[in-house]
Amino acid sequence: MSSQTARGRARRVGLVFLGIFAGQLILYGASFVGTKILLPLDILTVPGNYIPLQPGQNAQQPHNEYMSDAVFEDEPARLFRHNELRAGRLPLWNPYQYAGTPNISFLSPFALFGALIRSPRILPWVSLAVALVSGFGAYTFARRVLEVGLWPAAIGAWCYPLTGFFVFWQSYSLAYPAAWLPWMLWAVHVTLTRSNRWALPALALVTALTILSGHLDIAALVLIAGGLFAIWDFSFLFHGRIFDKQSIGRFATVIAGWALGFMLGSPELLPALEYTKTGSRLSARGGGQEERPPVGLVSLPQFVLPHIYGTIERGSFPIVPKNEANLAETPAAGFAGLIMTLAIAPLAWASRRHRAVAGFFAALTFLGLAWCLNVPGLVALMRLPGFNMLPYNRFVFASSFAILSLAVIGFETILSTTVRWRASYYIPLAILVVIAGWSSFRALSLPEAIAVTLPDAVTTAPPVRWITDMEAVHRVQHWFVKMYLAGMLVCLVALTAWIGLRLTGRFPRIVALLAGLAAIGELLFFDYGRAAQCDPKLYYPPIAALEKVGGSWPGRAIGFKCLPANLLQTRGLPDVRGYDGVDPARLVDLLDLARQPGSIRLNYAAAQYFEPRAEEGLFPDSVRLPPILDLLGVRYLVCLTPDATGYFVLTNHSALPRVFAPLSVKAELDEKKRLAKLGAATFGPRDVAYVEELDDSIVAGRGETTIVQEDPRQITVNARMTRGGLIVLADQWNKGWRAHLGDKAIPILRVDHALRGVIAPTGESTIVFRYEPGSFRLGAGVAVIAVLIVIIDFLLRRPTDFTGRNRRDDVTKAQAM
């Protein structure tokens, strides 16, 4: 490579980088410089969530009450990863929730980057890393696959990290796999068109990174999009000879690349799949439960007008049911800009060499929206067993990338050639006219729900606790007027572009680039202020009651109608509740035995707001809990004061120590009968332990047991037994745990439905529990084999020229992609 070529490439890379970084800096500048924290920490100020009210203070509306997972789940998990890595351990097991549970996504490159330091000031840099991966992926795809010029590709790269999915799911690990979508499509295309040494490793690496990066269900959707593109690209490139030796070999290489990617991701994939099989959430999905059912065509306008029905964000108000106004779960998450969607993307059809790929991306746009729109046939397919495990309402990220790809082709078209007007262009033009007229009308005449119903409700029964007076109503009305006017102005810009194109047939280069900048500006306007950036003082401040628990006698704690699951983890307190998207079924079964009837039980988070039955204890500041919680070692019940200005702690003096020897052992193989006995008011967890094996050697022991040393992956128990027999460790049973008595491995029994037990010998002994999941060891071995295969293939493969369909033999004598 000549120095001039290298400098030109460096300038292009620098241009793309600066554009991506500028977008992130505009949106999250306060967090980059450290004056704010890029987390919706204001959710912690909601009474009972974490931060007590100051005396005389009224509760304030958080930025978005629904977007709490970043604070309730992702940030506690980041802190745990940091602590484990700092201690020199892989964060495989989390003892702070569900009485211990496997920790998934421990090898995510973004998550590991975020765990490098404890301070949350690293979070905007994680966001930048995601933006750079997604943006450079979009640029590479546009340049190498769509084969467009620098400026269309650069605009696409700048826009992709600003699309709805990444902005709505800001600070969530959920969005990480979607960053690899353009890289996945690029790697598939490279593998099909170039039999060189880098094609197979590239596809394997991108597949592995997609799997490792975050939520497996989103990774599966990325892989589905990649698979559909592979089928289309293969059919197009090898049209007419898809069964010859070369074409079959190329597609087999794609399959091999995916297989090797799965193998590379096995150290995390296999343990994650093993854990999810134990979960109640996926079991419910498999049984047909739908957490977010399709809405129908009424949700389609949100794809181009995200605020059409209002939101649950501060200053707005939903005029549809709240679950439909949570924009992150609607077509609004696929928002790529009205200008991109209705002004630039339709021009992709003017490029004859791109029409085939434009057809694919149009179909992908439709497929990504199919679930939300309740499209007959497609939704029925998505509901089939196996397919129904995926959250198709979030597949809209594929729609936004498809629209963006069409827009990139559209920019290339207006920059390089005269556009011949087509009758079909009147369709998006007419839609823009309708939207502009409707937005103008609504700005002058607000919907009845906002203009009449909301003011009337405030005077009788406030619809939400944040809107309690007419001043708040006027703020909501002003918000709607502003959004309607913004929609009208954007439509006018798009209509101006269409009219100019109709009159001239092409744009001067500067006008085309200004149209691109206008599209970026629209996205920035939509994104700005979307993510809550909060005062660092709100970052999990010390709570006196929790500090008191931390310094008291060991035992687990739970919040009673307060402190949702995982928040206690930030103060180093173990909990029996949890929230990780899996919900281990057997542990949830135990909690359900002690659950207060009528309390909150979300279908996607069964234990997050678990509320136990509780009675007054015999002593001051004490409480009586159901026996099953005594078994689980729940010693502390943290309660919110009536005025929400503080917390107080009740002590459960009946809580058993974490390890103990039961007085008797009984076998109960029938699950329903076992749970009925465990849930009975007369159940004595010290008196009897239920096992699931008919073995006369399993008898009750007598003696004293103590935990003498522990870390998340190893627990050492000292047992001084006058009679050998069963001892119970009240941690969740998992097949990854091993027990050792000296140098001898001993079996771990499943006791009391979900807990661990071992047989301790007579006399004094030391039993060591270690978390050594076989799935992780197997996955590591499989990954090593995959690396060896990739290296051997790289060394042996010889570059060959692509001899598939000559894409210049179409009517335009130009490339078809």
C-alpha cells in the first residue's frame, strides 16, 4: 500500500470517527466530561426504589419510569463484574441474587470494557465503543457491499448509532448484539464472494462477538437477519447455478463460519443455554405466553412519528395504554428519521444496479415490523414452538438498518446521476403531505385526551402521580404542540427535497450533502435528552439502614414493598430475590410459597418485586416470615417508613444459618407434593429436609457446621459431626457446583426442591464447594478447537477469484449491489 493510499484511508477513517464521536458528544457531553452520570439514576428517587425523600419533599417525576433496567440490573451486574475481575476471578457465579445464580454475559467485550474501572464515568465511553462498532460496521457494509461513495457511506455510519434502538436502549446491554448487524451482513457477503484467507475467520469472529456481546435473544435476531441475507445474496450471486460445485462450496463456507463462531462463543453460550433451560421465563414463553403481544396497524405511524401517541417520559403523557407508549418496545425503536424513510430511502429504486438489494432491504424492513403490526401469516410463524422464544417486537432494529441502507443507496443515486421521476415517488410525497397536514392540524387542535380529558381528570382524580395540577397539564400540552410542529417542519424539509428533485432531476452535490446533514439533524433532535443523565449524587448513595444490616449478623435481606431486586447487591447484601431475564424456576417456586397474595408478579420478572407474607414478631423490631424464608436464611426485612423519608429493618430471628444439619430427612419425588409440604405453615426447615432420591444412605446428621471461608465461586464448610449425615447449604442448587471432602469428590444432592446438600462424615471434616461448570470447560475446549481450525484454514487456503454471477452483466452494465 502506497503512503498516499494509506493517508487517504486514514483521512476517511478519521472522518467517520469524528462524525460518530461528534454525535455521541452532542448527546452525552455532560457525561463525557464527568458532570453527569449516563444512567437514569433519577429512577432511584421514586419512593421505595432506593433514595428516601427528604422531609417535606414531594416525589419528583423521573425522566422515564419504565426504563429502569439499566439501574436495577445492568449497573449492579457491571459492579459485580468489576469486583470479580479485580479479584482475579471470572464473574461466573453471582451470590447476591436468587440465593446464588450463574452470571451470564461475562465475556461480552462491551461489558468487560465497562468493568475495567468501578466508576460509572466509564459508561459514556462504553456507549462510544458501541457507536463506533455499529457506525464503522455500517460504513464498511456501505463501502464494501453496497459499493457506494465516501459521503453516502459516512452519512450512514454517522446515523446508525443514532437510530431509535440504540438511543432508547442506551446504557442497556440489550442493544449490544445489534451493533454487530452490519458486520454480520458484510462478513456473509465477503465469505460468499471472496474465497481468501480472511473470509472464514471474519465471519467466525463476528458471529462469536454477536453471541458474546449481550442478550442471546437479540443475538439470535441478528443471526436470523444474517441468515436471510445469506440466502438472498447466495441466490443473487449464483443465480442459475446454485447447485454447482463452487456455489455449494461458498455457501458451505458460510455455514462453517457460523459454526466456528458458535464454537468460539461456546465458553459463554453453553453455560448460558444451560442456565436458561432452568428458567421459568423461557418456559412460559415456550408455553405460549406473550410478554408483549402484537398491537396492530395502529402502531405503524410510530415508525416515522414516534411521539404520535405521547410517551411515558417526563413532560409527556400517553394517550394509549402505557405498555404501548413505552417507545422502546414499539416500532418507534426502529426510527431512522422521517427524512431518511420517506425522502431518501425511496430513491434507492432509482439505481438499477441496486434494485435487487433494495428489494431485500424493503422485505427486511417489513419483516422487522411484522410482529408489532400483527401481520397475518408471519406472526403465526413467529408463534410456532421454538420460534416463540424470541422478542420479535425488538426486531425493529433490523428495519432501521434496512431503511438506512436504502437511504445510503438513495444518497449515492442523487450524488452520482440524474434521477428519472417515477410515478411511485408520489406515494412517499403524498404520505409526507398527509403527515404535514395532520401535524399542523393537531398543533392547533390537540387530541381530546390531552385537550379535554386530561384537564378534567386532574380536577377529579389525577391520572398519574406526576400530573396533579393544571401547570403540569399545560406542560404536557406544550410538549404535544412542540412535537407536532417539529413533525410538520421535518415534513416540509422532505417535501422541499422532493419538489426540487421533481423540478431538476438531481441535486447539486452540496444540496445532497445538506439533505444528509438535515437527516442527521433530525435524528439528533429526536435523540437529544432522550437518555437521562443524572447528578452523580444519585449514584447509589449509602443508606443508614442498609449499612446497619451489612454490619450485623450474617443473613440474607429483602425489601418489603421497596428496594427492587438487585439494588441490595450494590451495598454488598445478598438477596433471595433477583432479576436477570431467566428467573430460575425452582427458586421462584420456593418464593411463590411465601408470596403475599395479590402482590406484584411480573411475567418477565417473577422475583423482582417479590413481597412475602409477614407478621409481627415476638420481640420489638422483629418479624415472622413463612418457614420457607427461614430455610433460605432471610434474616432482615427492610421496610419503607410511611412518609417514605427513610427505612427501618425488622429482624427474623427464626432464620436458619446458611449451612445446618436437619434433624430428619425424607424422600419426596413428586414435585407437587414436595412443594405442598414445603409451603405448609407447619413446615419446620430445621426439623426435616426433603430429598429427591430414594437412598437409605441419606440420613440426618448431628453436629455443628460453619462456613469458614468463601468467595463467589468457592465455599469452605467446617463440619464437626457426632453422627455423619446430611447437611444443607441454603444456596441454589446448580449442576456446575462440585463438592470435595479432602481430595475426594462427593455428590451434591438437591435438597428442599432447590437447595444443596452433602453427606458429611462423623467427626471433624472440611468440605469445599467449588463452582466449576462443566459447560464452561467444555465450551473452552470447543473454542480452542475452533481457533485451531481457523488457523489451519488460514494457512492452507489459497485466494481465488470470485467467479459467481458477473454483476456487471445486467441491463445497466453495473454492479448489482
